[in-house]
Amino acid sequence: MVATIVPFGSEAYFSSLLLLNKYNPLLLLFFASLGNILGSVFNWICGYYAAYFMKKKWFPISQKRINKATLFFLKYGKWSLLLSWVPLIGDPITFVAGTLRYPILPFLFLVSIGKILRYLMIYLLIINFQEILMLLN
């Protein structure tokens, strides 16, 4: 749920590590995706068990956002999980999937597609950016 409060942190960190050229880019892609997928699983678990906590003032996702994400999830169904990578709406969608008791295996599959594709796009942009820079030098 940190991404709801401070979006784009993992993308900047991933991009920075790629640009350093010190680490295996495929391992960076793998672990960045895995970390984000596990974060969504945590949100799903919180949603699954946290009906009591949703009404608390300190809860990190507002009731308004939960209601909006619930309507979005009910309207677009499981396919909305492909947008779990989108800042500000991704965390509420994965949380709502837990509150609605959406099964974990299809959840994992759809969330993984979205998260991996996001980091793959960043990876390809960075690699192409580096190639352009090399051509200009």
C-alpha cells in the first residue's frame, strides 16, 4: 500500500539500477516484478481479512477509494487486475479483490501479467535509451 502513498518509487529504483550496468538486467526485472507481485498479494490478504480495519481512521486506503475500486472491480471483473500496476488505483483494486474473496490463483496470474509487463516496458525503454546514447557518442 506504500505505492498508494508514494507512487513510482520502484520504477525509479529499477531504472537507476538498470542504468548502472552493474547488475544482471533480467534478474533485476525478475526481482522487481516479484517484489511488486508479493506486494499485491499482501494487499489481497489484507483485504481478505481486514473488513474490521477498513473503518479505522488510520487505515491507508480511504473508504471512498475502496468504494470506487469495488465498483471498478465489479464493472470490469477479473480483468481490472491487469491494472494492478497503475499508481493510485492498483493497490485499492488488489485490496478489493481480497475483500470480495476473489480466488488467489487467478488473482496471481492476472496481477503477474500486469506487473511483469510494466517492468518489461521500463526495461525495454531503458535498454533502447542506452543504445541511442551509445549511437550518439
